[in-house]
Amino acid sequence: MIKQKTFVFLLLLASFHVLADKMAPTYKGLELTFAMIKPDAIKAKYSDEIIIHIKERGFKIIRAYKVIFAKQTAELFYQEHKGKPFFENLIGYITSGPVIIMVLAKEKNTVVDWRKLMGATDPLKADDGTIRKLFGTNITENATHGSDSPETARRELEFFFPELVK
Ligand code: RTP
Ligand code: MG
């Protein structure tokens, strides 16, 4: 009997961990996502305006650092794109100057709402009012990055801000 209870407990614990891995991390009850202002936007001095858009949409910026990616860091961060025709170009671009890495937080839908505010990957296809429409140049130089799912947010936040991911 006790063995059966222990088994059920362990099963629940395992299920909880599997589910937790599929959720975006939280901080003080707020859902988190990973965001980045890319080199083209920083060079064009759009970062202040982009940050105003982020705050106006109700996101809190709980971490922000200006850094320059080493080639190795960029290749690790974008490893899902390794082998794609645009990979080398992407690595050259993302290491071409400083970026601002950020942790965004709000009560809910942080991951999906930040993707919506950024707009489509190609600024030409992005909706009016989105950051990529306003500040992006082309499909590579598209001003910002955002995690594309809660699982990606967990992985990307763990990469740069492990202390925030339990
Ligand atoms: P991100 O990861 O940066 O938020 O962008 P995304 O999800 O909208 O787009 P993704 O497919 O993940 O691509 C990552 C970044 O690679 C560059 N890219 N260039 N055809 C191309 O030349 C091309 N396609 C993508 C962009 O900088 C894109 O954001
Ligand atoms: Mg992506």
C-alpha cells in the first residue's frame, strides 16, 4: 500500500517537472520572456524608443544589459538555425555590434504578447505599429528578438539569466 502511494507521488512529481519545463519561467508571480534589441536598432539609436514601446505595452523590464556576443555565444544561442542558408549571415550580423539583452515580465501572456508587439520576422510583412515595422530594416536586420514559445523562453532565459530559472 505504502509502495503504491510512493509510486503515485513520484509519478505526480515527474509530471509536474515535465509540465514545468514547458512553461515560461516566472518571477514574483509574473511570466517572463527573453528579449533582445539587435545591433541594427542600436546603431540607428532606436533603443530608447523601443524601450518606450515595451513599457507602454505593460511590460516590466526586470533585467537589461548591453553586451557584445562572441561568435561562439551567437552560434550557441542560434543553434536551432545551424545549417540554414541564412545562418552565417545571421551570426555575422548579431556579432557586428552591441545588443541589449532583456528580461520582460508581466502578469500573463508575456511570451506571446512580446512576439505580437515585435511583429513578423520580415519588417515588410509586419503589421503597422509593430516594432519590426517601425524600426526593422530587412528580414535579417529586424531590430529585436523574442522567444517564440514558453519552452524557448525557459531555454533562452536559462542561457543568459540562469538565476531567474528555477
Ligand atoms: P528571432 O528568433 O530573432 O526573434 O526572430 P524570428 O523568431 O522571428 O525568426 P527566426 O526564424 O527565429 O530567425 C532568427 C533570425 O534570423 C534572421 N533571419 N534571416 N531569410 C533570412 O535572411 C533570415 N531569416 C531569418 C533574422 O534576424 C531572424 O530574426
Ligand atoms: Mg526565432
